[in-house]
Amino acid sequence: MPTVTQIVNQLSKAEIRQNYITIRSFKRTHYNNQDVISEIQSIKPNTVGIVVDYLTRYKLTHDIKQAFEIPLLVDNDFFGAVSELTSKITTFNKQAIDIAIDLVKYDTYYRTGIDPSETPSHPKLSTEEYNTIAYLINRSANFIKACVTDNTLKTDVTFEGAYNEFVTNGDADYMTKDVLIDLKVSKYPPSEAYAMQLLIYYVMGLNSINSVDFYKLKYLAIFNPELNTAYTLSVNEISNETIHKVEMLLGYEDPQTSLNL
């Protein structure tokens, strides 16, 4: 059951550059401020990324169910444990960060089937680590809000009508009227694989039942709050040939988008 991530992982960096897209095509914009970012050692980088995503959604929407949609999908499997945890989040503070970290194990269970009881409790974070996570969330929320031009903001962007036997799962992080956004929390700049992943999301959107919204997009964007840097690409710079190649990769037998762009 191939996901977007699995499809991308099967492609080499050279293959992505030669046939699809390169991260060098994206415009790099760095934002300066006085935040002091400390290295987080108490929890894994992947957990940091998920927590920042959860709480960025919460900060933007003030909607617990929307922010923690994935963990809540398995709530019944654990007798309401997820609902009990999320109900304790009433504001954006250290407790909210601790709860979000605890909820990651339910996200992992949903995606991989790993029993949450096998995940050890996380150690208490230092003040510097709490502050760093808060800075990452604020940076992410500020960037995404800056992309909103008409109060349109979608979180957990899915592509109904575009899933098939070649790509069964995949969802982008955020979408405004003009920008499709993926959030990547890392001490490294985005890779060719990240650029390819976002391109696939865009092409899936063009082939989805909501294609009209994707035709209106102006930019693809990757935002890395740890580097406080955005990487943006105008969709006008993506050739019809590239769109068509991605459609073939995803098994769309009668693609229409590359003929109409």
C-alpha cells in the first residue's frame, strides 16, 4: 500500500533532479529575530516535529479536534485516553507541550500499529527546551498566517479522488488560497525528497475532487522553523512536462491536468 513518502523514498536524489524537481528551484527566504534556539535532547527530532505541528494547528485554529485529529482517530481503541488528554489543553503553555508529547505515541500507533504502552514516558524538558519548542511553534504559526489572504486555511490537506493502487495515502500540512505548505522541523535545509513530496501533493490535488482549489494555487512552500527559513516555488515555474511525469508516476491513466495548465 504505497504512501507518498514511500514513493519518494524509492527515487534517488539524481532521479528527482533530472526528471522532476530540484530544491534549488525554490526561493530561499530567511527571517531574522532574537529567538535563542537550543538543541532539544530530551525527545527525538521526529517527536519535536510532530509536537510543533500539533500545537501550530492549535495556535492557528483554537480547535482541539482539528489540531489533534490523528491521535483522536484511535481514541476508542484506548477507552477515551486521547480525549482525556486533549481536554486538559486549555491554553498554550508548558502543560500543552507535555500533553502533545504524550499524544505522539497515539499518532505512531495510527500510522504504524506500534502499541503506545511500548513507548517510554518522556523525561521532563528543560526550560530552554520548552522555550525552543514555543519559539518553533510561534515561527510556524506566524509564517502560515502571513500566507493567509482571505481567511482560508486548511490543515491536514487530503486528496480525495486522487488515491489509487499506486498511491494509497498522503496528506499535506497546510493550504491557504494561494499556497500549499509543508512544515519541516529540522536543523538541516530541505532535501530533494522534500521538494518531490510537495510536488506530488500538488499534482494529487490537481487530480482530486477539489482540483479547482489547487488550480488557484500560486506557490508551493516548505517552511523550516528551526532555520526560520521559507523555501517557495511559483507553480508557474513547474512545466507541463513535469506535471505529466508525476501523473504517470502516480498511475493516472488519463490525466487531464497537464493538458489544461
